[in-house]
Amino acid sequence: MVRARMTTAEVDEHFGYQPCSTADLPDPAPLVENLTRCVVEVLLGTRDVEQVARWVTEDTYLHLARRSIAARRTRALRRQRTTRPIYEIGSVVVTHPADGVVEAAAIVRSPGRTRAVAMRLEGLDARWRATAMHVL
């Protein structure tokens, strides 16, 4: 039996993320709110970035890890201790620009500061995964 060799592009296509339709996925609003909470806590140093790995792509994970390290260094230079954050998640806006794609923004209010968390979710491997995330 002769086995055909796959090219690198074919291997990436076969074993990479498989996109899926919005109809095959759950409502993204709870995930948006939970991811917002997790990202805020990662940046404040009260949650490990590894805890959000299953909901984000590799590039997004690396972006969050870099931001987390930078925030940790800043806290160390200022000699700030990590404390439990006090914040509330305000309005969440979810839009569907294409099938299998969600773009969302959530408002995060804390004493003295209000921020927005923007993210893009894509349906990959039968679940939502964040392919981009920014804290504004």
C-alpha cells in the first residue's frame, strides 16, 4: 500500500482550526462577559493567563501574556501589591458581521476609571474562540 505524502499547507489545513457556522454555536454573550472578566483579572494580576487559554487562539494568548507580564513589571516597579479588583461589567454589545464571526465590546467600570474591552470571536472547532482582544 502506497501512502501519499501531504504538503505542509495540506497538513495545516487538515489539522488547523476548522471554522463553523454561527447556527452551530451557542449564544456568544455569556462568553463575552466571562472573557471580559477574565482579561481584566489577568491584567490586574489576580488570574493566570493560562486560565483563558482554551477560549483564545495562540496569537491572542501570546498578546495577553505579554500584556500581563508588562503589567506585573509595572506593579513591581511601583511596589504595588496585587489586590482583589473592584469593578463591574456594564453594557455588552455583540454584533455579527459575518457567519461564524462575532465582534463585541464590553464596558468595565472601576473606582476612578472606565475602560472598554473589545474582542473578535470566531467559530473554530465547534466553539467560540477569541482571535483578537484589546483593552482600551
